[in-house]
Amino acid sequence: MSTVKTDTYRSALEAVDRIVNREGEADEVLRKAVDVLVERFDHYSWIGVYLVEGDDLVLGPWQGPEETEHTRIPIGQGICGAAAASGRTEIVDDVNADDRYLACFVSTRSEIVVPISFDGKVVGEIDIDSDEPSAFTEADREFLERVALLLSPHAAKLSR
């Protein structure tokens, strides 16, 4: 990976860390973290944070060209629901080849979903779509899993 890209991940993680360590409302922390991801990564076309509410994932802060119709997803359904059920990151290089994909935007080609866990329980997740096929690398996974860890206490406050 290039030094520039490594620096982008590092500086974005530092920015999220600063947001998390400032006093603020949990929803504001999540919203500002989404803002950082949108600003720093061109291959992230749509970014949303879903929060666990009972047996569902409910869309919280998001940024992208438009809101998804999938504002509530049952845990276990779709790629988002699968990641929430397993507690493991899902990377899909070609959403059109994955039967679990819940189509949101015709432009989406790939997706990464990173669970947010707190005290051993999934409380939310970061869902990112890309208009590029195979857009997400191991570097994205590692970076976003670290972001999820930073956001976990705040997501836990909003999860029900």
C-alpha cells in the first residue's frame, strides 16, 4: 500500500479518535465520524451507521447521494443483517453476485459492513457502499474495525 494511502487511514483514524474523546452526545459523535469517512475516502460512495433496536438494525447517521429505502433491516437479512448476526465483517466485491444484497442504489458495485460491538454484543454497524467493484481491501477492513471499536461505547448508548 502506498504511503499516501497509509497516511490517509492513519489521519482519518486520528480524526475519529479526537471526535470520540471530546465530550458530546453519542449521536453527534457518530454523525461526525461519518463525516470524516465521507471527506477522506473517495471510494466510499454511501456511508451509514445502523444501530441495533431489538431484532432490527435501524439507520442512524448517514451520508451519500440519497437515503436508502432500507432504514430498518431485520438481523440476519441481507449483508447488513448477516454481519450483525455473525459479529464479523462482511466484504462483498460484487453485490450483483451476492444473493443476500438488498439493492439500494443501481450504482453500487461493492459493500463492506463492519459490526460495532460493545461488551461482547453487537450494538450497531458501519455500512459502506462503493460505486467501484472490489473497492474494499484488507486495509479498509482493519481501519474500519478500529473505527468501530472507537465508536462502540457511543453506539451502545443509542442501541436498544
